[in-house]
Amino acid sequence: MSDVKARFGRPLRLALVGGGPASWIGRMHRSAALLDGWWELVGGVFSGDPVRSRTAGIELGFAPDRCYPDVDAMIAGETAREDGADAVAIMSPNDTHYPAAAAALDAGLDVIGDKPVSHDFAQACDLVERTRRKGRLFAVVHGYSAYPMTRYARWLVKDGAIGEPRFVQVEYLQGSNATRVEDGPLNRRLEWLFDPARSGLALVMSAIGCHAQHLASVTIGRQVARVAAEVGALVPGRRVVDHVSALLEFEGGVRGTFTATNAAAGAENDVRLRVVGDRGLIEWCHREPSYLRLAMQGEPLRVIGRGDPYLPGEVIAGGRSPRGHPEGMLQAFANIYGEVAQERMARSLGDPLPAFQYPRIEEGAHTMGFIEACLASHERGGWATVAPLPAQ
């Protein structure tokens, strides 16, 4: 893949949905897309208000005629141009993800979508089918699974280094909603975030819990088969879900526990993963993302660092600086953007398609099935089965 960019002849062109000047996730997406030179940003829709969209786009440096009032206008405008967008990146409020992605796929554009991919499992399955029918690429930006050391954890499990997986622990604790933020004053982001009709089936799952579930599933290479969950709010009187805890059973009978809350006072984006096999365990923590702990039964603890020369080539390729130099979410996002671009270029050139690990729409759809199963489990007070994906 080292010469695919040269043979393709240009960066891929990316249009944006959401991510105005004040949006931190917008800055993350834009910076990640540009980091390794795989993409060129060409324009987009930067607000649900047409006037604000134009103003925001110009402020970000885009040509006025490519700062569109809405998604339909953007897709019409870009598909009519000889230099039109090759793909769309979606980072707008949750309730816009599905319609924007569906419209882009129907227009023959690839999609890089923020989570959640849709409002519910049925919509997510529809996106899976549209992606397959149109022969497009659809990546979901689950950045935690794109860190080199979480990818190495996946490699170790697949290689059998810790033996047969037996148990998984995953948690995501955050304190952004530990107080009654919804009592105001509310900015535009908080207005939609605390509106249950717009933020999704369960706010904490749409915001952060989906990342934890995805990280656990991809690390052991198994989907969640059924759950026994408690769903609710830790903050008294809150209308949206800020806490989910669950017992998990993965395919093949692997057991697990899951906790996600954004109402944990003092917590700062604390993501932790532990996978226990019959020979040892691996641990990863977002506070030290460049290191992975490997503890084998009866052996000294090993701390493995990103950039160690003996790591597999695909793991080393996910980093950009020597061991000890910090890397984080931006570089993880860039790994996803870069892999989508390389696969798209390879497909256009008729090359064999690379076996990249970036999260795909099928994984996003499984997450929506997981969320619905958690809600069903809580309602009935027992185990609930996670719905299967559409057959390929």
C-alpha cells in the first residue's frame, strides 16, 4: 500500500456534515483527516441553520459556494462537480446521523460517521444494507479501538497469547454530567444532548457507552450475544439515561461486565479494558494509552509500549513517533481516516483490498442492537438477547 497514494494521483475529497468552528469533535475530525495527507477538505454543512452554516464554513476557510445550507444541497452540489467530494464525514447531532448517511450512500459517496450510526437498530440495519447494495465504504469513528496498543491487545487475543478468552471487563467513566447541567444555561449542543428525542435511546450509550462495548467486542473478536442490564440515571430527576451497568455474554460463552456513566463526579474520560484468558490477562487504560499490560500466570508483569520494535508491523504502523512520545485520540482518528482512504484508493485502482481493522457499519449496527437489548433487559428484569445483523 506504500505507493497507492502516488498511483491514485491526489488526496480524496471529503465533505463535512457538522463540526462548526466551536465544535471540538469537528476539530478532531478535520485534523485527523488532514494529518497524514490522505484527504482534502472541500466544504460541507456546518450548522442546521443555513445562514450559520455559510458563515461557519467561511470562517473555517472553505469557499463560499461549497458552504451549503443543508445535506441535500451539499450532495446535489458535490455530485454535480467534476472535483466533487468522494466521501462524507458526519459529526452533527445524533438525530441527523442516519438521514445524512443514507443520503450520502444513495448518492454513491463513502461515509465516515460519528456514533451512534442511527436512532435505533432497524435504521442501523438499513444503513448496513444500503452500504452493501451500493458497494460503498462506511467507517464508524470508534477511536479507542484504533490506538496501536488496543490493536495489539486484539492481536494478542487472536494469536492465543493469553489462551482462550474467559472474561472481559470494560468501563467508561466520565464526569461531564455529574451535576444537573440540564438546568442551564444551555448552549446549542446541550439543548439537543438533553432532549431524549434527539440524543438517542440512552444518552450515555450514544455518548460513551457505545465506545466501551465496541472496544470489548473487537478486542476478543466476538459480538455480545445477550445482556442483563440496569439502565437509569444517577442524578436525581434526570430525564435522560446517564448510567448503564450490565452482565455480558459474548458469542462462545465468554462472560463479561460493562459499566458506562457520564455522571461520575471527578472522572475524566476514564476508559479501561481487561481481557482474561485461561493463561493470563491483558489490561489497557486510556490514561496511559501508549502502554499495554500483559500478565501471564506465574510470570512477571510485562509493560509493552507503542513503538517497541518487536511489535507486529500493523501495530507499529498505527503510531507516528518513538516510544515515550505521547500520542492520543487525534492519531487514533487519523488511523481510521487513513485506512478508509487507502481502501478506497485500492478499490479504485483495482488492487487487492487491504485487511484493515477500522470499525465498519456492521459494528455500528451491532452496537445499536446492544443498546436496545440493554433497555429490554432493564424493562423485563432479566437477560435479553442482542438481535443479529442482516445476513450478507
